[in-house]
Amino acid sequence: TCVVTLAAVPAAPAPAAQAKNGDTHVIGEGVEQTVDCNDATLLVNGNRNVVTALGTCYAVTVMGSGNTVVADTVTHDITVYGSDETVFFHNGAPFLWDRGRELGMVNRLQQVPA
């Protein structure tokens, strides 16, 4: 006779994918900056900032209005809150999430040639 005993263990949710430590924050108004993403997340918060992101970004998140980001590569997602935001990327196939458009605001998120 064979007896099989199974213990009831609640399943933990799968861990969310995360970027490595060292996310880059650009905060301000009218800031023009070039950064190295270093496989981490780029967060831009403010108005009329222009950011050039070199290397590979895990993700790009933009909040405010009138910001422009041009990224070499984005691997996970681009999330935009606010209005009149522009995020261009050359490489990668990130998920594009335009939260501003959900509220009727106009933003531009797209892949462009290098």
C-alpha cells in the first residue's frame, strides 16, 4: 500500500520583475541632462525636462508635462503620467503604458530609428 501525503501550503504570488538598484531620478523644470541607465529604471518628474538616456534602461517612467526622453534601449516598460510627454526609444520592445491618454491627455511614446 502506498500512501501519499500532501501538505496544504498557500501559494505565494510570483515575485514582480524588478530593475537592479541604482535607479536614476531626474527632477526639476527645464533640466537638460544625459544619463547612463545602467540597466536600471529612469524616472523623470517635472516640466520641460529633456533627458537623453544612454545604454539600456530597464524601464522609463515620466511624470509632469512637456518632458522629452530619448532612450537607446528600454527592455521592460515605458509608463507616462501627465500631458505633452514625449518618450522615444531606439531598441527594445517595452510595454507602453500611457496613463495620461487614459484621461484624455496627449503624449507621444514610440520607437524611432537610431
